[in-house]
Amino acid sequence: MASIKKTHTKKGVGYKIDYYDSNGKRHRITRYCTREEAEALAKKIEFKKSKIGLGLEKEVEKIKLFDAIEQYIDYSLIHKAESTIEREKRVYKPFKKFMGNRNIRRIKLKNVERYVSKRYNKDNLKPASIGIEVRTLKAFFNYLIRHELINKNPVKGIPIPKNNSKGNNDVRYLSIEEVHKLLSVIDSKDYKDLLRVYLHTGARRKELLTPSLTWDDIDFANNKLILNTKGGRKHTIIMDKTVTDILYRRKHKDKKDQPFDLDYERVYRKIKGYYKKAGIKNANVHTLRKTFGSLLVQQGVPLMTVSKLLGHSSVKVTESHYAELLDRNLKNGVKKLDDII
């Protein structure tokens, strides 16, 4: 039976609760509360111990943060793509450094709040990047809850810093001049083909690469290209002459085993290098998809059509991405009345 003893410290009057767990190990905890609250806690401890003894509840396993992360990575190897695991590892690295190898049950909301504040104020991460980190950590702690290693998710309720920049500045797309500059510095036939197909299809980063895209996904007879997109969905697009010519040559003349048998991590680094060589800032692989959409919008292609070509879930998504261009098109459309009336 747990014993209770009154104690006086600098913190004030408290009560020491002395008890043995279900394995016979002795514990002493001090709580600064009333006698009634200390007695209630002692009863709760004994009740929990009796449930464990009857097999109605498991003893909570003590596990360190580093071991918990390794356990979660082992689980992820079965359920997630390798690229996703590598991306998540980059999230865990600074988190481990900040938290240290403490018991996972000692990681509380206030600890995570301090970590997020540091990432935003000292490490200068953008709100979008912090959002990715918070979602990744939340999934990790949810895994620990499912395996009864913790009771509460310390990331739940963590606010993500808002992006206070005006307008839709996060949507970066290339001008026609920048497109020509970029293509002019590419010294590889494979990469020039890849970038041109990105620009003419609006495909997402990995949708053109092996294993996502194979020759089986390309219908030259009907000029159709099937993209295996996120969420396991398939998105069919009509190939224009540029895309058809490039892919037809790569298959029948260049004798390529796959349309673009390239590793994404290498593609990312190569394209980043080409941007730098062309003097183009704040752009990445995804910028090519944004450029595809922006060029269509600027050419007056209906928003519904642009949305379908991009494979967006709704027109609202497309509208939010290209609000500035749409607004400009509307203004230019109204100005045409000056020449008519």
C-alpha cells in the first residue's frame, strides 16, 4: 500500500508518496497539493497496480526518444516510401538535438512549443516548413500512443506560425525569359528533355520519374499520358506535340528502357544547379509545374480547363494558386471595353 508523508521544502508544503510498482520496484514521488489530493493519487496508483496485476492493463514501457524514433523508422520501412522516410529523418535530426535522449513520457506540450519557437525565431524556418515538421512529429507521437507507449500527444494543439506576407508570394513561376535562360544552360539531353516535359505537362516532381512513369503509361496512338499521382490516383493528360516528339524519340530512337530513369534526389540537385547557373532565384522543381499553370492562365485558358490539366481536386485550389494572374486577366478584360464602347 502506498504511504504518504508530509514534507516541507523551498517550494512549500507537499506530500511524499512512497509505493512499489507491479514489478516490486520502489518509487518515491513528491506532490505539492492538499492531503486529500495526495490520498486520491495514492489510491489511483494502487488501483492501476491492481489492474496490471489482474492483466487488465499493461505496465507502461519506459523508452528513450532516440530508441522510439528508430522503432518508428523500422515501422515506416514497411509502410512508407524511401523518400518519405528520408524526409522525415531530416525532421527528427534537429528535434533529437533539441530534446536530447530523454524518456518519451517526459516530452510535454511546453517542450514542443519551445522547440517550434526556436525553429521559427532562431532557425528562421518558413511557416510552411514548420507545418511539415509539426505534422511529421504529430504522426510519430500518434504511433507511440497506438502502441501504448505514451498517453497524450505533446504535439496536439501546437499552433503553426502564420505566413504574414501579403499576396500569394509562395507561388513562384518562371517568366518566358527565365524559361529560355534555364533551358539555355542545361548541358544534358536527358535533363533538357525532362524539364521541357515538366513545362508542357505540369506534372508533379516524381510523376515523370521511374518507377512512377513507364512506357506502359504512354499511349502514342491517342497522344495520352497517364500520371500516377499522389494518393494512388491516376491522372490522364493529352500530350502536345512537344511532349509526344520528345517521348517518341526517347523510346524509338534513343532506345531508353524507361521514359526518365532518373533518381529524384539527383534531379533535385541538378535542377537546383541549373537555376543557379541561369541566375534564377527562389525556384525549384515544383516551380516548373507552377509555370505550366501560370502560362495557361496568362494565355486566357479557362480556369476549369487549367484545373483539370493540373489534376487539382477542385477549381478553388487552382484559383488560390493563381489569384494574382486571374485578377490581372480580369482587369485586362475590362479594359478591352474601351475599344468597343
